[in-house]
Amino acid sequence: MRLKPEQLANSLQKSLGAVYLLSGDEPLQLVELSDAIRQAAKKAGFSQREIFSTDTGFDWSEMTTAARSMSIFDDKKVLDVRVPSANFGTEGSKTLISYCEKLPADTVLLITCGKLNAAAMKTKWFEAVDKIGVTIQVKPLEGDELLQWLQHRLQQRGLNTDRGGLELLAARIEGNLLAAAQEIEKLYVLYGAASLTQAQIFDAVADSSRYDVFKLIDAVLAANVNRIFKVLAGLQAEGVAAPVVLWALMREARALSKVKIALSAGQSKDVVYRNNQIWDKRVALVDKAIKRLTNNQLFEILTLSAKADRQAKGQEFGDVWETILAVCLLFTLYTTHFEK
């Protein structure tokens, strides 16, 4: 059964399918749809989860073995199979056809993969999955579909704006939904639940400024002290709100902590990075940061960030921008008097 992404939530409320196939090249939608399926499965008692990725020398027989094996606790389980290349090959095709012909009990199969071409959607394995389960094709959003997505995302945060505001936001993010989600979080940090004017959106997300918060995050991850001083000074001079900068720094510290914990638990780096939406050029920056920082140091960063947040709200004495600088330097392990 083929569904559109926006139809999944209603489908999950009615019943949980035995097989789900999510494909496409829009990362945020894939991650959030996968999360929704896993949460619904967990709520239905599927407490076990096994993750397989074709990026790590995956043998399809491993999935078959996992599907047929019974837990000593007899728990329901989710088989979470990731195929980034969308290339299932002969072995994968045969495995999926066989799986669908004889569905194992108490098991949900969740497959996420890259964009499938027209030929792939006519194969026997795809038809088998589509017949017995749920298939969803995710694609980049454009035009009115993108505006509707932005409006819904804003409403989830208690925000709203007119069509002009939506079009301005759409122009800023250029179809990148991950960037859109980040911009909407910034708007919420700045204005709370509110009706936004076009001027407010322009002030918060217009791309005319030379230095933005994400350039600061890149400098922090790279431990580039000179760049941090320069970018932070630019943000302050351009009137960027301190809570927006703090939101980005705290978000990064929490993400690094989650990554380190997952890696130390033996999870695959590719899987962990994908789950935490670490893509492309950020991989090298995050690699460098997690090798440099310990969990205790990340906790210190969050503690100092909380102090800066209180200063921004007038609940504690001190210069919030000076404390933000100290937070940035903690990321680099650069010792200054600000940390004391």
C-alpha cells in the first residue's frame, strides 16, 4: 500500500503494518517518518530493535536469521534495515521476497533507503513489499507543498504567519527541510508562541548577514579559536539575539554527547551519525570534536550555557556574551579566565 508522508500518522493510529519501506533523498522526512513508526511499534509492545546497515558489510542472511530467531524473553521486535545506496542487489531482492511470502510473527520490518528509480519500483521485491506492507516515497518539497509543510511545522511550535512570511522563509531555506526546522526553532527561541510578521522573519532568518550562527558552530567544532572570536563578534555586532546563539551551542553539545554514548555502546558510526542527522561536511568536524571532548567536558559546556541563559533572562549577573565566548572556548579546550 502506497502512502504519502502526511498520511502515515493517521495510518499508524488505525493499525501497525508488518513491513514499511521508506525511500527518498530528503533526510529530515526519512528520519521523522522512521521515528514515528518506531514509536508506534514500541507503544504496541515491540520492545526489541535490531539495526542492520548495508554500509557495514551487511549480509542479508543476518536479517533472515534475526527474523526467524526467537528471543528468550519472547519479545516483539523491530528489524531496522538501512540501505542508503538503494541498491538491494540479487541477495536483498530474494531475501525480501521470501520474507514477505512468509511473514514472521511478532516482527515489524522497517526499511529505509535512498531514492528508488522507476525501474526499481517495478521489481518483484518492491511489488512484494508494496502488496503486504506500506511504502512511502519521500521527495524534496516545492511550491505550495513546501509552504504547507512550513505552516504545519510552525503550528507545531505555536507559531503562525501569513503567506508572505511563509514565502520568505521558503526562499531562505531553499528547499532544505533540515535548515527549515532549525530556522523555525530559532524563531521560537526569539519570539515564543506568536503570530510572526514578515519583518520578524526577515530579521531572524534573512541570509544577508555575513556571519551566522551555523558558521560559529563550524568554528567551534573545528576548534578554530581565531575564527570563533571573529564570528562571535560579528553576530553580536549584527544584533543576533543571545538566546539564538545559546540554543545552537547547547543543541550541538547535546548531540555530541548522544553520539559519544551511542558509539561507546558499540553502535555503528554510520548508523549513529545518520540517526543524529550528521551529514556531508559535518562528519569531519564532528569526528574531530568527539575525539577531543569527553562527556564530562560536554556536561561543563551545558552547565556554563545554563548560566548564560540565566544571564540573558536577567536572572543572574554577568555579561551574557562573555559567557557565550567562554562556552565556545570550552568546546576547543582553550583555557581562559572566563571558565573559572
